[in-house]
Amino acid sequence: MKKFIGIPALFAFFLCFGQNVKLEIIDYHKELEGKIYSTYQFAQASYSYSRSSLVVVTSKSILLDLSRKIPQCFKMKQEYTDVWILGIDQLNKDYLTEVDKKVVDSFFKKIIKYRLDNGLPGFTLEELNEKKIFLKDSKDLSKYIACGKQL
């Protein structure tokens, strides 16, 4: 009888204290010093502390395309549970202007603040700079996350 009571008690413990996170936030139009950009955040995790992050910098049009496709990809198990995308209008990956760099730094600071506010392991600006991925095409994201169909 004690074993029978232990199983429901264990289940109740995980139900009450387990953290399931699912969110999707998109800011379609932001501006910094005349530079227009968009941001997108997607998270889906069972336990928040172990959440890793994928940080993507791309053009605004690719961000809009990916924001419709990413939730479908996360119906499958993924390594990354936090996806952060910055879409900068008229982005030239090979030549970032000073304003582009300020936009990227502002985006990174938003990521750092979010993770600290939610009790997640923090990142530094240097770590995020090393982690960031530049995408020229939305199909390139499939190199980093598994999706049942081609992005």
C-alpha cells in the first residue's frame, strides 16, 4: 500500500514543482537611431534551468518567415529550447554599421536580462557574440534545429 501511495505523491510533486515554459514573443517594429529591426523569442522547455539558447541575427524579412515556422519545428524534440532571433532591416552581415552593432548589443542585453530575471544561467556579451549565428536564408536554420519538413 505504501508503494501505491508513493507513486501518486511523486507524480503530484513533479506536477506542482516542475516548471513547464512555453512562450512566443515578437516585436515587429522597433527602432534604434533610425535603424528598424524586429525581435523574436520562442521558448519551450520542461525545466527552465537547463535551457540552452540559439541566438540568430538575420534580416527582418527572414525573421518574419521564421517566426511562422519555428513553433511547428518544436513539435519535435529539440536541443535548443530558447530561440532568439534579431531581424535587422537591410542587414549586411559582412559589414555591420555602428548602428547595427548597437542594435545587436541592445538585443544581447535583452537576452541577458531575461535569463537573469528568470533564474537561468547568465551570458556575457562576449559569450553571446560567440554564440550568434548569421542566417542569409531561412532554410539555413535547419542546420541548427531539427524540423520534420524543410524550413
